[in-house]
Amino acid sequence: MLAAGRGSRLGELGDATPKWLLEVGGRTLADRQLEGVMRAGGAVASVRVVTGHAVAAIEAELAARTERVGSVFNPEWAERNNWWSLLRALRELPPGGPVAVVNADLLAAPEQVAAFLFEAATGPADGLLAIDFDGRLTDESMKVERGPDGTLTRIGKVGLDAGVGEYVGLLMARGPVLVALRATLEAFVERPECANEWYEGAVGATAADGHPWQLWAMPAGGWVEIDDDADLDAARTLVAAA
């Protein structure tokens, strides 16, 4: 779980509270996501949370939980984008995977998270992305394009005119796809121009090199990526209506 970043567009709330610990409908995003992990049962062998901004708050949360959840500290969370958090985590995990990634700012029902993790663990794909195929795409959407075989061809926020859906912040990689993803992230390290890159950029690069990323339809029920106050209001509305 990538929870190192600061929610700068949330103002004072983002300064004081990591996105992962934002409370919506009486529960934190952390609580909802970890419930999803628990519901997935044996599909998940271990959990790591990449920390950075407000690390003490997250460590206190983890210490108070009954689940065994480890952490990986990213001291450069303010200097490099989320690709660096993912790479720091991958460096501590077995090279062949499987590895699932959950963005800490994702509000989704625990059963949605569990469904993805179960498919990731039991399905045939070496690379899997959770996609909302029904929502309206905006300039802020992490859009995806797919080829005739249904696999990912491109991913990004700009320059995608044939987007079929939005990446929601859940992925899995193993085997050759994971090896390629990590190699691409490692290549970012020595390139200063990549400091503000997204890890999704590395996903797109591996897809362009021919590594297959399957697109998995996010189950109905809605989800929100919480970046700003409007997103937080939308998340509260979604939970209240559930």
C-alpha cells in the first residue's frame, strides 16, 4: 500500500493527516483497505505499507491493529513521486512476486478490494489492472487504452484519445511482468527528469515493450480517488448512499 505522499490539495487536513488515515463514514481508508485484504484470506501472504509524510501517525495506526502489517519508510517522499515508493517496496520483496499494489487514497468497498486480490492470486494474468469502464473520464482520470487482444497499450492522464476506462489504483504483477516493471523503475533512478514520474508511467513503458497487462473490471458500487476537498465530499456521499 503506497501511503507516503502528502495530500497537498486537502490543505490543513492533508498537512495533519495522511490520506490513508482519512476518515469517511466513520472509518479510515486504511481500515476499509485492510478489511479487503483480510476478506481475501489466503490470497495475500503479507502486507507492507510504504510511509513518508506523517509517518508517526501511520506507525501508531499499525501498532494499534491486530493484523500483522509491516512498513517501509520512504525518506525521499517529498522529492520523488510514487514510483520511488513502489520501487523501495519491491526492493524488499521476492523478485518474482506476485505483488499487489493499492493506492492509499483509494476509497473502495472492502469486497471490491478483496475481489481484485482474489482474482490477482488465482487468475492466469502476470499483470492485472483494476479499471472502471463505466465512469466519466476527465482531465484528471488515469485513462487506459487497450489493443485488439484486450490488453493495455497506453496509460496516462493526457494524450489518450481512445481511453476505454480509468485505472482505479489497484494492480498486480508477477513473473516477467514484475521483473520488467522493476527494471523500468530502476532505470528512473539515474534520470533526474523522472523524479516526478508516476509508477503508471513504468506500467505503460512495459506494456509498450510487449508485456501483457490484463484489464479487470472494477465491480459495481463506486469508488473515489481522494485528492482534494471535492473528492472527499464525493467519498462521503458515496458511503452515505451505500
